[in-house]
Amino acid sequence: MKIKNIIFDWSGTLVDDLPAVWRATNEVFQKAGVPELSLDEFRKEFQLPFNSFYQRFLPDVDMEQLEIWFHGSFREKQDLVDGLPHAREFLRFCRDRHVRTFVLSTASNEHYQVQASKTGYGKYIDRPYLGVWDKRKRINAILKENDLHPDETLFIGDMEHDIDTAKHGGVRSCGVLTGYNKMHQLKAAEPDVLVEHLGELRERLQRDGMRLAKNGSRSDSEHPVPTVGAAIYNDEGKLLLIRTQKWSHKWGIPGGKIHRGETAEAAIIREVKEETNLVISGLRFIEQQDVIDPSEFYRAAHFILLNFDSRAHGLQQVLLNDEGEDWNWFEPKQALELDLNHPSRRLLEKLGED
């Protein structure tokens, strides 16, 4: 069936409030006299319903007091919250296709109103359900109140709890890699679809006429995808590597899909510019790889990967787009000691043999 209704999680799905929530939580921990969490530790440990999270770390502090501390701190940090990439375009996509839209979130009405006003997203939401600690306990009532058919309804979220909520309501589920949970956590929850961001989901729904093909289904991956990658060396002979969520946070070379009408060389120059801000030259084709359902990638896929090496001359500044998490220049031998994704390791080992 076609998707006619979409229920969004808010935090980590439409807006990026992770830095603000993490910092506010650490201020709560400070007041309670317990050690703070690093961002990675917070993402690993945080869970919904969030009272379960606090019960594990601060069992002796009253929940009402924790709420007072948290919201007081969060108000001071709310200017850090902004819309996620692709969210506005996805909401417009839904509006243009007369898809009914809802928000089901733990966020308070106070914080939602501030963020919805700042981002302008509020006008695209038909009805928000806010301050819901356990979404599993509300999903069925929401379906009934709004006469939503489960087979025509999609729940989109960034946490295991969101996927569990979708299953509890018998609706379709989509995990997005833009928020709190990391890829392995979302994969373990077994959503119907796992996407890097809402832009990818928009493309899939548009391609399939608002029908949702599960990851790895024939309609999702009928043909291999031609892609390009590049080992990039600077004037000191160091190699640029980046880390991305979609490759399980492993280090790898920049790259991406070849667009229709584009040569492989033009594609890698464009992809590198988009992903890193670097202008590369001296392209040399190295090898083709058949990358079939790589376990490190966030979904089943078949790539025909054309790999090059290249040069980035001068004092160019690396600026990652929203896909990248981290970057660095490495000595080639040092790079091989890193936790690399398999296609990148194979390329670097081949370059080391030349």
C-alpha cells in the first residue's frame, strides 16, 4: 500500500538537539555529583523512556528534581538546536503529496514550540503529540483518534524505542542515522527501512510511488550501483581518510554515486568537493571492486566501485558535509593500522604494493 500518513519522532529525526541535550544532561549529572558522560558514552547509554536512563545513573534523585534541573539547563542551550539537513525538503515533499503528518515525541510542548518556530517546521505538522515518555503506550490511541490505517502509516525515528513503537502499533518503520542511536543499535531493532537521512527516504518514496520497499528487497536493490572512490594525497604525501555513520564509523576514502551523464572522473571530482571541499587533480585509475552487501554498510547494497588515486595540492581546507563525522591526514602505513572499511583497505593495500 501507499504511505498516506507519517508519524515523526522530533529529536534526531527532524531537529538536531543532541549537543544541547547531552550538555544539559551533564549539568544534571554535575548537580547530582556523578561523573559526566562523553558524547559517545551518552549516545551509547541514553535510552527511552528516559526515566529508565536516569534510574540507571541517578537512582537516588527524585524524577521531579531531575526534570527541573534538565529543563532549566536546556533552556539556556536551546539556541544550539536547529533543523537537520533534508528535513525541510522532506516535510514539503509530504505536504505536496497530501501526506498527513504527526509528531510523537518526548520533547515538552515548551521546547517543541520554540524549535518548531525557529525551524519553521511547525506549519508542516498536522498534529503533534508531545511530552510522551513511552511512545509505545500512545501509538495505538493516535492511530484510532486520527483514523490511520497501519499499512498506510510510517513511523520515522532515530532510536530503538521508535522502531519498537512502530511495531507496537503495527505500522511501517524507518530508522534514520541522523540522531541519537548509532547504526548497530538501529539495525538491532530491525526497522523495515534504514536510511542515512530523510533525503534518501524522499528519493525512495518518490521512486516507488510512495510505496515503501524494505532494505534489500528487489525493488530496493534491483541493479548494481556504479560508484567512485579516491585515495587523496596532499603535498606531504599524507592520505586523507574520513569516518561516516553509514560505514559503521570506520575510516575510509571519500566517494559516491556516478550521476547519469557523468564520467567517472567528473563524478569523483564532484563527490570529493561535496564531501571534503577539496579540489583534486592528477587522477589515476587503480582498480574496480565489486562490493556486494558489505556488512559494514548500513543497508544491503551492490556497488561497482571505480577507485582512483589523486592529489590535493596547496593549503586547502577540509570541510566535511553532513555525511562526515571526522577526518584526518595519515601517513600511508599508519592508515593501514586504522579500523578501515573493507573496500578502502583493499585499495590502500593495492596502492602499497605499487
